[in-house]
Amino acid sequence: GSLDGPALPRYVRVNTLKTSMDDVLTYFKRQGYTYLGKARSIKELIDFGQKSGKSFLQDLHIPNLLVFPPSTDFHKDSLYTAGHLILQDKASCLPALLLDPPVGSCVIDACAAPGNKTSHLAAIVQNKGKIFAFDLDTKRLATMSTLLLRAGVTCQELANQDFLTVSPCDPKYQKVSHILVDPSCSGSGMPDRMRVLTEESGSDQDERLQALSAFQRRAVSHALRFPSVQYVVYSTCSIHQQEDEDVVKDILEQHPDFRYVHILSLWYTAIMLWR
Ligand code: SAM
């Protein structure tokens, strides 16, 4: 059906805590893959969703991200099982990349499990400094521990705790300068969830979105209360305005000491032009 849209390419992040882009390129070439270089346009990336066979590109926007045809499966690949590769969609690489904490900084990942973004943040800070990562869900947190261990992350402190109960006054968090808030959301921006959501009745959906966006507002607001925080990235997998723009707009009205950074405007232009 039209809701399914074209297939998306398979994205693979090179985990620079354990390996380098050069080593991974050499590995795949030895495995018989043809390396096509860095993508030159968004269209080229999207067209890659129609590809099959053994070729790959480097992503146009995200450093250390490789792009393979959709049918490629790396779950049994030795580089994946050794934590050298992280199977992470392009969109999910944006939050840590945009937060971009300096090496050695103190970071909070407020809703962290299963931890792909935490491991990306750890790669960005080069395992130096501290990442305080919270999640309410014990099972997801256990999965996260395994994932971080495999990825060679050592700068984390995990807590099975409601982020809203984490005290900004605790001396432990006095140096936290960067916070990622990636809370539970409707998932309406994920291709496999779109159909489910469009089949939900209007009032059920409204109620659910209201509850989600109330939590999202509280989580972002809480992040802004940490005494040394300079940057907060708020991300969702939702295409609903109630969970995205509306949340940010309300938060900024309540916290005039923060402003919105139009960091993605160039990319939006690129996408709009392409369309
Ligand atoms: N950032 C994760 C990643 O990249 O792997 C994905 C996070 S997922 C979108 C949202 C997470 O928020 C879930 O694991 C959920 O258990 C957690 N969560 C929900 N409410 C929370 C709360 N009050 N405090 C901390 N975590 C919460």
C-alpha cells in the first residue's frame, strides 16, 4: 500500500570506540562489497532503498554512517557481534550528533534504553567525562547494559529511575552541560507504525497523544532545570505536531532563558528543493 512507501536503505553506524572507518571499509571490501564512496545527494540515498546486492555508500550527513541495500542483514556479522558496528537508523543518529557534547563533558540521557543514542554519545565524548543514563523500564535497561558492554562504552552510569525524580540539585549533576531527551512517543514517524496509527479512532488517538505530550513537556522542562545545562536536544519518532512543535513552543514560553537553535534549516531546504 502507499502508506508503506519505498523501502529504506539499511544504515550501519561505525562504532569509533572500537574501530575506525578505514578498518571497516577494508573489512567490507574484503567481504566482496563494492564501496561507492560518499553519497552526493539525498536522492542518491533514497534510490539506494531500491538497490540489492553487495554495494554500499557513506552517508551524506552523518559521520561514520554507512548505507547498504535494504536486504542486507548484519545481525550475524562478526563486526556487529563484536560491537564494531551499530545497527542504527539515520534518523536515530541525529539527536546525539546535534547535541554534540565536547570530549570529557557531563551528559544526561534522560530516557536512554535500549541505548543506541547513549553509545553514540559515548563515541562523541570518546568515553571521557560522564554520561548519566536513566530509564524506567528494567528489561530495556538490561538490554542496554549488554549493548553498551558490547560497544565498549565505559563512561556511563545507568540508573533504573524515573527521570522526573532525578534531582537537579544533586551535586552529582552540577556539571551536566548537555542533555538528551528522547522520551516515549507515539512512534507515528516510524514507517511500520504509520498504518496502526491511522487505523486508531480519532478520540483514542487524541487521548493518547495528550498523555504522551504531557509527559514529553514535563521531561524537557525538567531537563532545563539542571544548573549548568547549556544544550538540550529533544527528539521523538513522531510526526504529530502535538508531540513535536507544540511541546517545544510551550517549553520555550515557560523558559525564556532558552532559545531554539535552527540547526537543521539547511537540511530542510535540501529536502524541500528535492521534492
Ligand atoms: N533513547 C533510546 C535509544 O536511542 O535507544 C530510546 C528511548 S525510547 C524512545 C523511550 C524510553 O523512555 C523507553 O525506554 C521508556 O522506558 C523510557 N521512559 C519512559 N518514561 C520515562 C521516565 N519517566 N523516566 C525515564 N525513562 C522513561
